[in-house]
Amino acid sequence: MSESNNTRKSALQLRCEPIECVRIGFVGLGVRAKRAVHRMMHIEGCCITALCDLVEENIADAKSIITELGGKEPVAYSDSEGWKELCRQSDVDLVYICTDWASHADIAVYAMQCGKHAATEVPAATTVADCWRLAETAEETQRHCIMLENCCYDEFELCTLNMAQQGVFGEIIHAEGSYLHDLRERIATNDDGGRKWSNWQVEFMNSHNGNPYPTHGLGPVALAMGINRGDRMKSIVSCSSKPIGDSSLMGNMNSSIITTEKGHTIIVQNCMTLPRPYSRSFLVSGTEGFAQKYPVPSFAFAPDSDNVAMGEECAKLMQQYRHPFVEMYKQRGEALCGRRWIDYAMDSRLIHCLRSGLPLDMNVYDAALWSCLVELTDISASNGGAPVEIPDFTRGEWKEGCTLFVS
């Protein structure tokens, strides 16, 4: 931590000068990035001015998407230091990072130091030290850094957030959020994942324990519980099953329990190497009500919590508490991206906030907090589930609270 509370400038509700047309530079042009390039070409108020990837074919594919949709061919970089040149390029306002996990923090920090805003795929960092670097750089430069956690924009999660903010669940005492996804075939080969460079996911898992990918499940429940906005994550215990294979440190299944400053709990799990149905186990449990998304979306409320609202009753509640973002982005997003409409909502909100000079929906402290669990679960699981303290990246500002999703 480089600055004291007396001299630092907060990034909690950072507002920057509005940008009439957000000029975007993409670093990393794999499968997810190409989808993002396509989305951005359909979002008003932005344009793509720069591309960077080590694989020429990826650059050519992205250029084709842009020019076929009427955009101007962007500047392109393909050497190992090209990402730095992109960050220094004068006609770039936002650096959109879709590289391997371990490089996210370095690129985001450099982008902010070059005066650019940074948006990075998940996780934003893989070490606590890099999480602090992200937070401190955002404070020093007063540039935005958002982690692109698309699951925060899914319909059930937004509905539950809306209900939580209206007090429907009372005080939320416990939550669960996981990433349970059978990815054995995808992570075992380069081709099935569309990778043309290296299988960095397997390399990471062979040298780490714990939960390497905590944010899809954690992010939405953290927002619903007001984490960094009236409460904070205080400590974590984590346990892993036996390793995936002979060369791996990481267990097939990792389970972690987080305790918050207010005494609430969150269970976070990760499993990518067992044959089980996809689930983010999204669940919130409060003094007045309960919501769960998997395996069947459902709600229950006091005093008759055995009367579970599913099917049509669940649909009625979701319509009653429909979040405005669903109304704004789902129809257009589905037409463009199908079931991935949440990515369209996420990117549209990012561009809207930058154009309007608003705080971003998720700030750098969220990115740092959610991502720091990559290392902290490793430490705890490697030490028999020993409790580990979670840093307060806001340095106490969580007590003041802040507005979420400023319009």
C-alpha cells in the first residue's frame, strides 16, 4: 500500500470526464474477444481503433468483423511488446483485455498509467499483490478499471439484486455462488477452445491449488449482499479435494467459506473437471426470504418458507421485480448474441457510463476483492483449510456505502 488514507484519492465512486465516442483498443483476440469486437460494433458511441494479438490470424479475423460492419480498419500490433504500444496510442480511451489470466493485471496497470481506462476479463489478477497494484494504480491515475463479470447482468441475478435492494429478503445472512462446469474436454486441448497460442489454463492449474476462477458465482452475490458497500469480506477458509492428475496441484473440487465483517457467510465452490451439470449455485438466504437459481429458479418467503415459488409463480415474481437493465438490454442483446445477451448488457453499460461520466457498475475494488481469492484460496487449501484474512482494498470506505448501478 503506497499511500496513506490522508493523501490517497479514492476510486470507489470515480467519475471521469465524459467521452463522446469511446475509442477502444483490444489486447488479445481469441474467441471471447472476437465476440466482444462484434458486440462493440453494434453499440452506439464507441469505435475500435487498435488491435493486438500474437497470432496474425486472430488480428485478421477481428479486422474482418470490423470492416464488414462498416468500421475503419484499426491499427494492429502483433509483437510481444505490442500491447504497450497500443496502450500508448493517442486515439485509445479504453483498453479491453482478453489475454491469459496471469497477464491481466500487468496490462491493466500499464493502460491506466498511460491515461486509459481498463476493462479486463476475469479474474482481474491472480495474486494479492497484483490486486493491490490495480487498486492503487486506479487511485493514483484516477482511471477506471472494471472486471468484465458478465454474470452480474444475468436476469435472475439482477432480479434478486433488485429484490435485495428493496428489502424483500430482509437481512441477507448467507449466500452461495460457484462455478461448476464440466470443461474437461475444452481445457485439455487447444483446438476445442479456439486457442491458437497456448493452453495457459492447464499450465496454471498444474501449479496452483484453491479456486482459480471464483468471480462468476461470487460477483452477483457480493453485489446483493452489499459487499464493499456497507459490508466487507473479512476471512476465508478453503479446502480442496485430491489433485486433478499426477502433475497437478489443484483439486477437482474446491470449497471455500467466507465470513464478512457483519458476520454473514458466503460459500464459493469451483469444479471444472468432474462430469456434473453446469451451475453457479446462485443462492441468497435472508431473515425474510430466500432465492435460488440452480437447479430450478425458486423463491420462498416468511412466514411459510415451505411454500416455494417455482415455475409460473417464480416467473410472476421475476416480472414484478424485473430489473431495468433487463428491459433495456435483453431484447436487443438476444437478437445480437442469443443466450450471451448478458455480455451485450455488460458492454453497453460500460460504454454508457464512460460516455456519461458516471461511476462504473463495478469498480476496481470489486475487481481486486473478488480476484484476490485466487491466491487466498490457494494459501488456505494448501495449509489444511487454515483461516486467511482478506484485505480491505477500500481501506475502510466500505463502511460509508455507495450507490450501485448509477444511471
